[in-house]
Amino acid sequence: MIQQEVQVIKLGGSINAATSQDLRQNLISFIEKGAKVVLVDFQDVTFMDSSGLGALVLAFKSLRAADIKLVLCSINEQVKILFELTSMDKVFEIFPSKEEFHQTLFSKT
């Protein structure tokens, strides 16, 4: 039951001005899907710029307004630095890996 309430979106490549709009739309679409938690897996992301971060923040606000939690996992060093420089690492819940997210989730139930 818990598993169905968690939607995972796996990103890849660069998240920049060209791709950030699609990312935001994809994340916001989870509002209609009845998710309680959206996990964004950054494992295959090679680069993210400020427009990608902006899209994530806007999606985060929309999802939060719908009472949906947005969490991130598997961010690389470049993305981690971007989050730290903007203090977004304090806003987003970031897990080292998808496995660790699932362990944390299931330990709470």
C-alpha cells in the first residue's frame, strides 16, 4: 500500500533551461495521480543549472500545496554544490540513494 503512494521519477542528462519546463510539468502531474510522496532520482543526472533548480522549487511548492512530499535522492557532487550554495539543501529532503529512502520510509511505518 505504501509503495503505491510513492511515485518515482528518474532523471538523466542535463537539467537546464531546455529541459526544466518539462521537469516541472512532469512533477506537477503527480498531483492528479494521487501520490503522497514523489521521489526524484538524480542518479543519471550529469548537470543541473539554476533554471533546473528553479523548476524543482516551483514544483516543490505546487506539490506541497497539494499535500504531496517531494524528496530527492542520488544527487552528484555538482548538483549537491548547487543545492548547498543556494541553501536548498535545507529545503529539500535529500537521500544518498533510493535504497536509503525506502529504508527510511519503511522504518516510519
